[in-house]
Amino acid sequence: MAKTSQLDAIARVASLLRGLLAEKTGNDDFPFQPLILKRISGGKIPRGAMQLEPFRQGETDDELRARWAALLPKAKPETISLPGVGVFQTVKPKSRPGHDLRLVGRTALVTGAAGAIGYGICRGLLDRGCHVAVTDLPGERFDQFVAEFRKQDKDRIVGVPMDVTDARSIANAFAEISAVWGGVDLVVVNAGLALACPLVEIDLEAFRRLERVNVEGTLQVMAEAGRHFARQNIGGDVVLISTKNVFSPGAGFGAYSATKAAAHQLARIASLEFAKLGVRVNMVAPDAVFSGGTHRSGLWAEVGPGRMKARGLDEKGLEEYYRNRNLLKARVTAKHVANAVLFFATRQTPTTGACIPVDGGLPDATPR
């Protein structure tokens, strides 16, 4: 991958061009149909490529967008060359049986993907035709997760290591995805940490670790998403994976409940601020998701053993306990969470700032 300064330039060009080349649909819910915009590295400039002058000293995104918009013909070019930046080629993805045409050609970034809920979300988006960028902390677990998906559909998934506590890491991830596909249309904020501990016993550094991931991480990812969407200028969606603990916190779970409540409030504020960009921000609040496929829930790895011990149950018994706790007596799965994300991603209603509970029915956790 290119060095940071070059990568930033590539990403800026790609996201601006992708917005300019998006087709107007006349659909109020999806006013633009974006294309996949691939950067061609090395080799000769293809014959017929349109050449554009890149940045001028001190030129803003709005000024650059206006200058390029005046130059781009109504019949949008398939290949565009910018000296010193690269050659970009438009690609119209083909749909397959089972794909949702509202998602074909759109790209998603999922944070904290290499876990149970992340697995369900990535699987659901891929199955319906979306291009998906999987992001998580680098390491063997992340590499195995990405490799599993790439065996099935290597053209529509990329793995990008990302630390949500590091603003530069987040910016680089958005830039890398823009360099590969042109930009991002959907951001799923899923990264989070848990801590099971009574308030009187919470170690302050442990609390701050949750705060850095659950609060600052959410803030930084949404802020970068907002900057990206403003540059791309064709709208977008953000979905925060919240929790039932925002509405119904539990004893011994204060650090998680408080930090996730802060993240939830940030998403509500983002829904107010991003609306002018054509960006919708919504939340999904799951409860008791133990696994997704073969991927275990990091949350349950943290709190499950203590709760099993306290209730004298094994893991299967604990799942049954939570299933019987909700009104529908339902086992909540990662696929259920993904379905809620897909409801927002496919914009089936004109909704922003809302939260869907995915908990089988818990009256004390119903959003008020």
C-alpha cells in the first residue's frame, strides 16, 4: 500500500470522483447509485482515458469537485487518469441471485468485525451483494477471519487492520478502502469491549480502556465517516451496534453500560449533524448473542464464565436461561442482528436516529 501522504491523495481523488460519477436515480431513499472505482497501478495509461488535472495549491474539496464536474462529460468516462496520483477505472458490479439491488455496488466498513456479531453482519451484507471491508485489530484471529470470507468471495471483501483508538489508523483504513473501491457508503460501528465488575471494585485504568474503545473509538470512527461522506457527497449510512444495557443496565456491568450509553448518545447526535449530508445514523441494540458461525462473542468470553458460575450453569444452560428470559423465548443470533442492520442499510423506511431492539422482547429495555 502507498505511503500515508500518497494514500491520502489517492483516497481524496477516489472519493471525489466516485461521488461525481455516481448515477442519479430519482429515488428519494437512494438518490445516487455509486460505482466501484478501482485504481490501476503501474503500466501504461489505457487508450481513451480522460485526463484530469489533480490538486491545485490550497484547493478545497468543494472547489476541486466543481472544477472536475465542469470537465466531466455527461457520458461518464470509464477510465480517468490523474498525473502523479494514478489511473481509475469504473466497474459496474453484476448482481447474483439473492442479491439486493439496493446494496449491489455499495461498500461497507465494519469495525470490530472479527467476532460473533461482526461475523453475522459481514455475512449478511456479502450475501446481499455489498462490498465489505472487514476491520479489526491486526493479528492471527483477524487474519483467519478474513481468510474464511475470502475463500467464498475474494472480489467483494478486503481486510484492513484498524485500531479504533488511533485516529491515524482509522483515517488510513478509510483511505485504503477508498483506494481499492473508491469510497464507503455504509459504516457499521461494532467495535467494543466489556468488563464485568461491581462499581466499588472497578480499576480506573480498566474503565479507561473501555472508554477509549467504546466512547472515543465510536466518536473517532463516526467523525472520520462524516468527513468521508462530506467529500463523497452522495449520502450514506451509519449503524451503531448498541446494547440493551443502554436502556436496562445490569448490576456488575456498569463500565460497559455507561460507555455504551455514551456511544449511543454520540450516534443520536450524529443523526442530527449528518442529516444535511444525506447520511442516516441509526442504532441496533442486541442482547445475549453468544456466537456467530464458529466465531465466539468477545462479550460473552468476558462475562459468560462468571454468570455461569453464579447460576450453576454450563454454557448451553446459560443460553437457555437468556432465551427463557425474553418474551418470545427466542435465541438471539448474530444473523438477527445482521437483519436489523440490513433493514437500515436498505433504507426501507425514511428513518434516522432510531434504535431497533434485537433481544426477543425485554420490556425494561424497550427504547423510550
